[in-house]
Amino acid sequence: MKCKKFLAVIAACALIIASLAGFAGCKKSEDVITLRVCSWEEYIDLGGWDEAIELESGKTIKGEKSMVDDFTEEFNKTHDYKVKVEYSTFGTNEDLYNRLSLGDEYDLVCPSDYMLMKLIDENRVEEFSAEFLNKENAENYYINCVSPYIANVFDDYKWSNLAACYMWGTTGLVYNPKKVDDISDVSTWKILTNEKYKRQVTVKDNVRDAYFATLGIINSENLTSPDFNGDLTELLNDVSTPTIRQAEDVLKQIKDNVYSFETDAGKSDMVTGKVIANYQWSGDAVYIMDQADEDNTELWYSVPDECANLWFDGWVMLKSGIEGNEQRKTAAEAFINYLSRPESAVRNMYYIGYTSAIAGEEVFEYMQWNYAADEDAKKTFEYDLSYFFGGEHKIIADSAEFGFDDENINRGRQLFAQYPSASVIERSVVMRDFGDKLSEINQMWINVRCLDLKDISPVTIGVTCAVVGVIIIAVLLYVFRYKLFINYKLKEGYVKVEN
């Protein structure tokens, strides 16, 4: 009996030890935080470079591995818990929003400005910690290295404690200078309705970009007047019903005139010469010009005189993902800071062609590495980027890259596309979320992109109805005659009916 009791005690102890071991194992698994990140497709350095970037300061920047892997490795070495990054991508802002609406959970996402506004308005965004915004910490790369210009814009919109800018740029026109009749034609959004270029220009197949250009056309005379002193932001965010109706009429003119509404085909159409001008985002404009250069074709980028859309993509943490978990929040902020290191900004800019919001000295040196004039350049030009980098930052560029000798640069090549001139910045505005006008604008877009019965003349409708009526009558007569024929055959005994 004592032996049995002893064995029972031993068994109970073993069970307790096993339970403690299991508890310890569970606790250990909780030390691995899964960080769920969702961003645009092909929007981060995936590594595998063949080239090394040698900066003037002597620093060498390379992209051997994916930036996600590099971040994970460093984070796990410097923290008392591990992180595992689940990195996924989306194709459009609406795609991201639909996923969130269907219950997909992410900790960190990178929407564009208007979707960022929508998520903030819906109270879905987690505020940054005080530590993330602490400039005294040298490892807080975002708050210490973000461009003063970008920081001011985010301050104006009251986003600074909610969003971190990742990439930014303008919208404009990529064009072939040898095939454009007059440079003034690509200096206005009205090229989209200019019949001289019928079926030779492409426009973006999304309502926001198309609507913005249309407002530029509608207000062209006013916006280009030297006496204009109105509120540019309000004018180019006008979503009143009369303006929407006016925009619909202009967009239908655009539809009748352009080669196509496109999402991504405009890049190849420009390089192959299928079209001579393409409404484009500045980052893709850089890609297009680079590809054309390889084919010995020189393309340029113009920001129309009326206005430019200033766009941003920014990182925000989602409350539904973070759920009050401080470790996950720390990991998300660390991810943003890692991407905001000047060396990381260079890697991402090199890999994707878009322009980082980071203004560290290494980024400026990278621009010099790309665009500074050679010693044998016949004529140079000081391209001032002080508004973005702060202080005195000018790139001595080859004038052939611009073709201008004044400060009002409205056209240029890769450097201009990546960093627009100060004169372009002055007439650039951020498009707001359409808010409660979204359904009305979407209906307008459907009317433009699809068949709108209001645009069909009464004569056409009458003729069509008559033709359809004749066809219906003919079919009914045929069926009626066929039945009479069968009944006749049955009556005469010509048709054998089998049971």
C-alpha cells in the first residue's frame, strides 16, 4: 500500500513537472511576435543587386537580401523577444480597404493619402508612442530624418502622430519631345481633350486621378492667370454636384479623344512609341524614362501649368491589429524606423524608382551619385533641393537634363520627376477623401466609362427599338408557322409519334 502511495506521489509530481514544462513552452512561443505588414506590390527592396552604390562620403550601399529579412535579423538580435514578419501586398487602396472590411487583420499598412484619411476618420489608426516621436533618441530615424517639407505637410493635416510618410511624388505627363508639336501642348492638362493628339495620349483608369486632371482643365484659365489668388486646395477638391456634372461632360470628351484609359499599360505604350504622352505618377515616370533610355529614346516629364496632385503613401498602425499589444506596437514602429534609415531609403529608391520621404545626407549623396554633372559637361545648372533636404542642398546638374536656365522649372527628366522644383511644389495640392460624395462621383465615373443612355439620341433609341421589335416579331412568326406545320403533318399522318 505504501509503495502504491509512493508511486502515486511520483506520478503526481511528474504530471506537475510536465504541466510546468508545457506552460514554459507556451510562454516561450509567446516570445515570438508575428508582425503582419501589408503594402503595395513591388514597393520594398527585395535584394539580389548586382551593383553597389558608392557614395561620396565613402559609404557603400548594397541590397543583398530582402529588407524584410534584414529587419527581422537585426530586431531579433537587439530585443528580448523575437519577431516574425508576415509581409503581404495589395494592388489598390480599395483592395486594401475591402480586405479590412472582410475581416483581414494587419498591424501595419501603407495606404495612399486619401485612404489614410479615411482610416483616420473611421478611428481605425493607432497613435504612435511618445518614444517613437522622441527626437532625442538617435535610433528614431523617421522623426529625425523625414524631410522638413514632408513633416510640415503632415503637421498641416494633423497626421504626424498617426502616420509616417514612406514615398511621395506628383502627377504629370510623360512625353516624347520629338513627337509633340509644341512644348506648350504638354504644359496643360488640356492635352487630354486636344484633338490634335487624338488617340495619341493615355489617361489613368481611376476616378481620382482622372477627376483631378479634369478639374485642372475646367479651371485652366483661372489657374494660369497671374492674378489668381484663390484657395488652390479648395478649388481642386471641389466635389459639389454642379462641378461633378461639369467634370462628367469633360471626362466624356477625354474618353472620345485619348488612346485609352490605362492602369499599367501606359508604361510600355510610351517606351514602344504607341503613344506620345501618358498621364503618369512621378515614380513610374522615372521607370519609363529609364526604360526608354535603354532603347536610345529620350522622354521627358512635365507638370502642367495649372496644378499638380501631391500624393503620399504612408505607414499607419491599425488598432484592430495591434490590439493593445505593446510588443507588437514596438515591432511595428521599429519596422518603420528601419525603413526610414537613410541607407534603407536609398535601397528602396534604387529598387523601386519612387522617392522616399527621408532626407538624410546619404539620400542627397545618392541623388548626386545619380545626377551630378560630369566634369566635362558643357553647361551646368544648380538644381535647388533645399526645400526638401533643408539647409543648402543643390545638385550641379547637366543643363541638357533640363533645358532651362531659370528657377521656374516645369519640365525635366529623372531628377525633376523624383524631386519637383519649388515652383511645382507651390501649385501642388493633396486630394482629399471624397467622403459622402463618393457614391455620386462613382456614378459619374460609371456614366463616363460605361454606356450612358442620356448620351444616346432619341433617333438612335427609336431605330434600335424598331430593329429589336422586327426581330422579335420574326422569331414569333417563325415559331408560330413551325407549330402549324407540325400540326398539319400530324393531322395528315406524315409524322410518326412514338410512345
